[in-house]
Amino acid sequence: MSEVYDIAVIGAGIAGASVAANLAKAGKQVLLLEMESQPGYHTTGRSAAIYSPVYGPEPIRALTRASREFFNTPPDGFADSPLLRPRSACFLAREDQLSDLSNLQTELGGGGRFRS
């Protein structure tokens, strides 16, 4: 392993790992640093584990919805088992956040079932 690097990338989530991979392809000596026990430990792991068309701001929800067909009917030979299965999620709000939660419910319309 080299002890001299052109650049250090801090964080091995999806963004850091992608940046490091592209820099390495461009011929740079890259040091990828991660403080957790494995890459993608936090939000990358959650994003890869849950298909949630009601999570995040509208541009993210639109991208998620656009991928649904692929997950429901992946190409032959892509996976040995289904890629999606139903799961529940829970959105919690403090009393001072209830109006935000209500606005989210209105914005999502039929995108989820809510109860308070």
C-alpha cells in the first residue's frame, strides 16, 4: 500500500465511495477513510435496504417511484428472490412538529396510510 496519496476521501458511504472510485479510475492515488466498521453503515445502508416512495423531498420520491418497475420486475436472472416486500414505517413528530407531519400527509396524498 502506498503511503503517499493524491487525495483523501473521508466517508465510505455511497458518495465517498463513488468519488474515490472515480478518482482512482482517473489514475489518482486515493485514500478512502471510514470511521465505522464497514462502508455504507449509515444512510447508505438504509437507502439500500428500504424502498420508500414517501421518504425524502419530492425529487427523491420521484426518483424512487421511477425505480419501482425495475424492482417489481427485474431482468431475468438478476435475482433469485423478489427484490421488494411490504414493510411498515413509522414517522414520529413532537408536538411542535405536528403541522409539518400533517403537511407531509397532505403532500403525499395516497402515498401512504397515516394515523395519529
